[in-house]
Amino acid sequence: MDINTLRGLATVFVMIAFLGVCWWAYGPKRKRQFDEAAQLPFADEPEELAAAKSDAASKPDLSTEKERQSTL
């Protein structure tokens, strides 16, 4: 067994490990867990702040409308 055989076996081992990690990450069992983890940055936002943001987004900005009319 020479160095080239070891390199070939190491390459095959790393390839199998990579495929295993891909299978684990993209498997259907993990989808729900990863979707929950993806929403964690937004979980700390208080409900009052979220409601205020949604209200502000739905209302037109009157200050910019007044500025537009005054420049005409």
C-alpha cells in the first residue's frame, strides 16, 4: 500500500462524507427544523413593534406627498 492508494481512499472517504452531509441537510425529515431555525432572527421582535411596522407600511407617507405637491 503506497501513498497514492491512501490518497485515493481518502478521496473516496471524503466524497462519501460530503454526500452524507448533503443527504442529512437536504433530507425531508430536517425541512421543518431548518424552517423553524430560519425564522429565529425574527422571533425576538415584540408583537407591538411588528404591528406598528405593518401599520406604517400600509399607510401612505403624507410628508413626502406634501413635499411632492409643494415642488410642483
